[in-house]
Amino acid sequence: VVTQLADRKIICMVEPLPYLKDVAGMPALDTRIEELIRVTVIASGLGASSAYTWLKLPAVAQMNLVASATSMPIIMLGGDPGERTAEVFDQWRLALEEPNVRGLIPGRAMLYPADGDVTAAVTAAVEMVHKVSA
């Protein structure tokens, strides 16, 4: 859905996330490539037009396969990487090489990095997105 306010286009952010239930019955994000591709394709087909609609997806090791399932722009979510911060940042770096992966919405990964260095985490994310050298 696109609305117009004072000659500005508003985008719609769609976050298609596949979930499973864990052994305790709690929801757990399913990051299998096949499932992310499936929900990406479904979300890409919603509505009469995909104009002004962006997808918010988790970064995964094979982001090239997920990104190729849609022509829509993708923003990667951050989640809570915990002790896997370096791995998640490497996945972001690789994913940002895909033409339709446009940026990050990292949240907790920036606020609570495993090493506690918020400045370093934010600087690394900015360098990734803007492709500047340190």
C-alpha cells in the first residue's frame, strides 16, 4: 500500500519470516535457505504492485540465492547475533554485494555487540553499507 503525504512516497516494509516451534513450543526463526526463498517469493507476489515495497530479511550464508528470488529491494535485519557477531557481519558484507540488497536495520547487533564496543560495531556497519574504507 502506498500513500502520499505532501508529495512524498511512503514505502511499505514487509518482513516475511518463516517460523517453526522449538521443543518447548516457542517460535524459532527458520533460516533454512529453502524457507527464506519460499517466503520471499510469496511476499514479492502480494498486492497489485510491488512498487514502493521493500523486504526486510535476515542475512544468511547464501543470501545470493534468497536475493535472486525477488527483484524487490532488501534491507537486512540484524537480530541478536550474540557471540556470532563476526559471522553475522561477514554475512552482511557478502549480502550487500547483491544488487537488490540495499542496507541494514541492525538494532541489537549495534546496541549490544558481544565485545561491548558500540562505536566499532556502528563504524563497521556504516563502512559496509556505504562501502568506505577505514
